[in-house]
Amino acid sequence: MRTEIAAMMAKGAEQNISHDALRQVRDELGDCQRCKLHTGRINIVFGVGNPAAELVFIGEAPGFHEDKQGEPFVGKAGGLLDKMIDAMGLARSDVYILNIIKCRPPGNRDPEPDEMAACEPFLIRQLAALEPKIIVALGRYAAQALLRDTTGITKMRGKWRTYQGVRVMPTFHPAYLLRNPAAKRPCWNDLQLVMAELRGESTP
Ligand code: URA
């Protein structure tokens, strides 16, 4: 199901500019060896989707399947993220999806501060190239890392924040939703706020 929101999301002429800017960031990242995660990775997981997207989803770090395929959110949590995007009237190709960290931490542990520090300049430049209207921060790690805030996700979710002038909606991570289906309702409320903003309606 594609709604008028999807149509509003194509920024047309800007697409090539963002595309080139993103490609430049990817080129500079190269065969990155700036932190220890490079030793265990199969693929760098840079990001995927529409370079002109108004809506960007940010997760934590690649897991097993993402490392194997070189694409974010392709495992079980990714399947749920796809359903969430579909429920918003969008397709995966309408939005851009990336992670705070581009290489899989061993055993899916939380990324460490030095890994975050090495990756952050590329995240900043990706977001500058994308110029999204809205960022959805998926889960505690992404929200805390992006917003430099140690508040738990249960408290942070559902309230608009700002990152470099861009509106950020923190919400639950799809992997958390798979373990805690009761959290799907509040997450859907958060995504409805995002949809209203994309339609140009002002939300609290
Ligand atoms: N979890 C994340 O945070 N990112 C992915 O790409 C996959 C799972």
C-alpha cells in the first residue's frame, strides 16, 4: 500500500545530489580499518534505500545476517521493520535505513566507545548527505548514541527530539518488539506521529 505520503517523499531533482554525496562518503569509508571491528566482519553495512528519502531509520549495528549480506535489517528484526514501514504506507525503497555502527560487533555485543568514535564521522556525513526531514531512532542504543542522552528508551520514546536541526523520534527497536509484542502499540503510536509530521501536520 503506497499512500500520498510516499508520493510526497520523492524529492526528485535533489536525488542525484544526495546520491553523489552519499557515494562520496562510501568511497571515503573504503575498506575501513579504523577500529577493531574490521577484523571480524564479512561486509561493511553502509546503508540502503532512497538517497532522497525524507524519512531515515537508524538502528544499532549489523547482526549476523546483515554482516553476511552487507545490508541493514535483513534478519528477523528487519522483517518486522519492513512490516512497520509497510503499515506506514511506505516501502523500504522510499526510506533510507542505516546503523550507528557499520560493522558487526562480535556476538552482537553493544558497540564500544572507540568503535562509535571511529564510525561517527561517517554517520554524521551520511546524515548531512541525506538531509532527511525525520529520523526514527530504533532502540536504546541508537537513540542514546545519536542524542547523547543516557535516558532509557521507555522514557525517551514518543517524544520529538532534535539532531543537527532534524526532528528525531526515538522508539522501540524491532528486535525488542519481537520479544515484547505489547510494546508494538506504543511504537505504532510513535510512528503515527512520524506520519503526521510527514504529511505536514504539527504534532506535540
Ligand atoms: N539490528 C540493528 O540495529 N541493525 C541491523 O541492521 C540489524 C539488526
